[in-house]
Amino acid sequence: MAILIVQENEREREIPLQGSATIGRHPSNTVRLACNVVSKYHAIIREVDGTFTYEDLGSSNGSYFHELRIQEHEFNDGDEIRVGNVLIRFKESEFDDVSSLVQFEQFDPQQTQYAERIDVAEVGRFLPENEVHDAAILRVDYEKLRLGQDLLESIGIERDVRKLLNTITEKLVDMFVADRCVVLLLNPKGEFEPRAVKTQGNDTGKVFVSQTVLDEVKSTKSAVLLSDESHTGELAQSSSLVLMGIQSVMCSPIIHNDNVIGAVQIDLRKGQGAFVKKDLQLLGGIVTYVAMAVANAGLSQKIEREAKTQAQFERLLSPSIVRQLVSGQLKIGKAGELRQVTIMFADIRGFTAMSQKASPAVVVNMLNQYFERVVCIAFKYGGTIDKFIGDEVMILFGAPIPMKKQEDSALACALEIQVMLRSWNKERGLKRQVQIPVGIGINSGEVVVGSIGSSQTMQYTCIGNAVNIASRLTNMARAGEIVVSKATMVGVQSKVECDKLAPASIKGIDGQVQAYRVKAIHGRHETDTVDE
């Protein structure tokens, strides 16, 4: 089930998403917000075939994703949208919460007697034709294959583990004409957690699961059958089945690569008959297919997560660096490490006044075109896109991957950005489009780099005084200028044409800062910038 995590006034609340949901200040909204800059009907979230899309309803103060104003956004797990001072995070659960439908019971192992027991590894193995001498074995094997094929046809190549497990429980209930079926998977702590439940008819009662039986199938890797009919006398009155109101139950471990990853339990209530050994043999064989399906779905989701991670890197790093990271040639250092980095800020001058004279759509389109050009140049020089802050972009040189001559690359990158802007602004002028003047500030120094954020959303960035100085230098740079600190100039190995500026006091920085206005740099800098 998808949920929204709403953080407002330092408090968090979770709101389940089922179908469409509206967001705003009016009491009729699904998600009511108190923030006074939020519109009465600010936005709507629509669900189509399991995909949730956020749509701003023309609010006055807008909705922001990564600090860029948006009109519409398709949610991915962990995405966060800001409206006013409220953060709305989208979270998609991998499983339905069925824990309330299942009740675990613990019974004395000495009081729990198993009518039948089979080794799942053995029952999942089919003998070669020349070794089969018993027609009954052949019939059982055929039935396992038939039911297994039926199950695989039903689940196909389903990659959504939640949908997969729900389908499996439905099919198993039908196959064995059972009353209830539970699929449990082991969590990272090694504990069984219910992930899918199916009950026949209108049964709304809880499904009882014996922890004693689960421990048994986990430790022995055997499928077991318990039947109330097998108990007599005092044992019949105190058996776990009687206490759970069950006539017969089968439980089989789900085994992948010789490791138990979960269990399947199927039961019949009082008066509904009992399972027999053949049923247990069939279940043991079918669970082999269940294990394959669960493992494949988990692998598919892992691949999707890795693909998303790669896609995130591709948005931050140059393609050549991404290829080396994916291949294992390069490795990103541990989070929270000290690193010598060169930081660049590029900021559009007069953006606020510019945006007031144009429609939001025109402004967003202009920013996207501008950022596309800047990112292309940054990647050429081995830069990493740290973040977009409104109309400003922050670029790192030397993180997350160490670079040769990072200061040279940063200066060359900044100069090419300004050259690009002069050419592009000429084109825009001919089209009677607004000019885009940019000031750039660069500083080098030791910072703390790493992934920073919450458990849901992480961002690779750097923190330190060197970042603050780079930002202040950007404020000093006028349109078309590149202002660079002395720390960066000391590290430059190429010949640089520049003007030395008068030492200046910078807000928040002790003492005066020596800066330079860079005009040109001589040498080639777009190659061999990354240490092998």
C-alpha cells in the first residue's frame, strides 16, 4: 500500500493512499494542511493502474520537487514534494500489511506430533524415467508438474512481489480446496512475517499460525502435515490444532539456494476434512516453483533498484565515470569522509525579476534548457552535479571521484559556460527572448562529502566552510564574470589570465578573502581528469 508521509510543523503523520487524494487547506481535502501559504485546493494525487501522479491545481505558491517548481510529477518511492513549509514524501510499501490477519501461537513441541513429514529437497527432485518403477510415484510427479505449470502460468513473469504472493495464495487455496493460505517470508532478523493471506468465502477471522511448526520446518527444511484425526485421548484435547480450531494443516518451507527464505501454510477448519500424504507431496513440489518465483521477483526488483541507482548517478556524473562505477573500476569512498574538493556555483542574475515577467511554463522551459547546456559542459570536465537550487546550480570537482587538476578543470568549465551563454544569448536576442546573465563563483578546500538525508531520500553532497565561501564569491560575481578564491588559484597548474581583486570581507567568514576575476586559462582540461 502506498502512503504519504506529511511533515508539518516538526510533526510527521502517515496517510494511506487509496485511489485519488486531494491536498490543501480546506477541511474537505484528503490531506488537510495548516500552512497559510498553501491554497485551499492546492494539488491532487491521481492513481492509474498502480501509478500515482501529483498534479498542482494552479496554486498561487506552487509545488516544488528538488526545489524546481512543478505542475505534474509521477511519484517514485521516496520522492519528496514541498508545498509551502510542508514536506510530502511518497512511500510505496513492497508488501500489503496483513499482520493483523494472522495470529502466531507458541505450543509445546512435545505436544506437537506430525502425521507426515517429507524432505522438500527430495520431493522437488524428479527421478529419471528409467528409475521410476512405481506408477503411483509417476502419477504424483505428473500432478506436481501439472499444478506447477498451472501456477507458473498464473504468475507469469510478475515482478511485483506483493502481487506475486497474493496470486500464489489464491492459486494454492483453489488447488487444495483449502480454507486458508498464508505465505510468510523471513525478515532480516530471521523472523517469519506474514506477507500474503487468502481465506475462502466470507471468513473474516484471524488465521492461526504455529510458531512451533514454523521453527520445525525452518530447522529441518521439511514440509509437515498435522491432522486432528491423528490425535487421540488427552493429546487430542490439548493439541495445537484443537486450540487453533483447525482440522488439518500443511506447512512447507520455501527454499532457495538451500536457504529457507519463507514458508507456506495451508489449513482446513473443523469439519472440512483433512489433508493426506499425497497433498503434502504435491505442496512440497509446488513450493519449489514458489521459491523460484519469489527469488526471481526479488532479483528483478534488485535489478530495478540498481538501475535506478545508476540512473541517479547518470544525472550527477559524467557517462564515462558512471561506466567505470558500474563496471567496478571505480569505487565511491565511504560516506562522511574528508576530501579536497573544488566547488562551483553558477547563478542567474536578476532571475526573480525575470520570472515575474513570464509565465511559470516559460520560466521552467528556459531553466531546463539552461541547465541542460550547463550540465553537458560540467560532465565534459568531469564535474559532479551536486544540486539545483532554484536558478542556481552547484557543481563539484574531486568528489565523489578524486580528480587530477580539479582546479584547472573547474576554471575551464566555468569559462566554457560563459562562452556558451554569450553565444546562446545572441540566439535568444534574435528571437526576442530574455537574456540569461550568469555569475560564477569557485572555491577549493577540505569538506565532508557523503550521502546526507533521511532513510527514504538520500543525496550526495558536501558540507564545509569551503562551500560557504564559494557561494559568497558567486554573489560577488557580476553577469558574465567568474570570481575565484586564492585557494583555488594556488592549486591551478595551467597559465591563467586574471585580475586580482581587492581583499573583501565576506559575511560569515572571519577575515578578508582574496579573490580573482578569471578571464582565460591556457591548456587542455577535458581529458584525464579522473584518477584511474
